[in-house]
Amino acid sequence: MLLMMAAAALMTSTPTEARVRRELHAAPRPLRAFLVRRAGCNHWGGEEGYDAERAAQITDAARKLRCDRIEADEKRIKRQYAKSRRVRWLLAATRDWDTLP
């Protein structure tokens, strides 16, 4: 019974997550690609390089995701979609997420 309750809790999304899911589905492809990159950068940026191999793995992932460009790319996206309240909301709502629904 407890396991079923835990599984149900995991499957339930918050109103924000549900809206993010809907907005992502409707979002332009370049915006979706950016949000996936930013979530990846957030994820890898929070990882600890506890040894040389792990540090290299983190560095490689950040390089492939172009994390050094994420702020500039976000500014460009904000300019490109400046008139879209939905895009601005989606950017703000997922700002610190390290994974997307």
C-alpha cells in the first residue's frame, strides 16, 4: 500500500510542471532545444568532480552542451521572443531546473 502511494505521488505533477509540459509541447523548436541545453548545464554544473575522471566527464558534458554560451543564448532567445508572454514564462519557470518533464 505504501509503495502504491509513493508511486502515485511521483506520478502527480504540480500545476507548474503540468503547465511547463503543455508549453514545451507548443514551444518553437529552437526554444525547446535551448531549454534542454540549459537544464543539462544546470545538471552538470551541480555535479562534483571528486576525481580526475569525474571532473573530465563534467567538463566534457559542459563543453558539448556549450554551457559557456548559455547566458548569451538566453539573452538572444529573450530578444527573439520578446513579445511572447508564454516564452518569457517558460524561460522563468524552468530557470533553475536540471531536468525537464
